[in-house]
Amino acid sequence: MLQITCPWCGPREEIEFRNGGEGMALPAQATDAEWARVLYYRSNPAGPYAERWVHSHGCRQWFHVVRDTLTHDITHTSPLDVPPPVPTPVPPPVRPPASPPPDRPSMSASPRDPQANEP
Ligand SMILES: [Zn+2]
């Protein structure tokens, strides 16, 4: 279970809070397409992630949290009027090149091979 530090109440168990999703700056003016991107698209990074949480079973205040999505380590909490640090994205893991598939047995002896039926 996460231990979350509410900026007003101090450290509490995760069960007292609700996650409000990705924390982002809302534009003062935007087109419909820009609003759709702000409201419905999430960055979903593997690593540090800026979120908003509410202390729903406490002071009922919303605040910023920077949480690592891989380890769940919380590195920052602050009231909404204090901007959170911009999370540094973690580069994706480097995968080794794909190896060729293993050799398969020859299919020339198959009964469907036309040359296999010739005398
Ligand atoms: Zn609180």
C-alpha cells in the first residue's frame, strides 16, 4: 500500500485518497481538437508521472503528486497552486535484435509434394 503525504495532513495510507488522473496545465483557450487531446489522451509513461490526487477521506483537498509508474515511489507532493517539477522521462529499454527462427524440418517428403509421388 502506498504512503502518500498530503500537503495539509501529512503522511497517510493510500486508502484515504483517490487518484484524479494525469496532472496537466489546462489551456486558457483551445480548439475542440486541442480540448479533446487534453481531456481524453494520456501520456502513460513508464517512469515518473505527474498526477492529481484528492484526500477524499481527509481534508478533501486536491494536490499534485509525482509518482513513478514502475516502482510507485512518490517523489513529490504539493498543493495545486505550486507547480510540480516536470518529470524526466525514462528512455525505453533497449531490446536485443531478434534472432532468426530455428531451422524447421524439410517439407519435401510431404505426401502433398508432387515429386514425392513420381517413380
Ligand atoms: Zn489532507
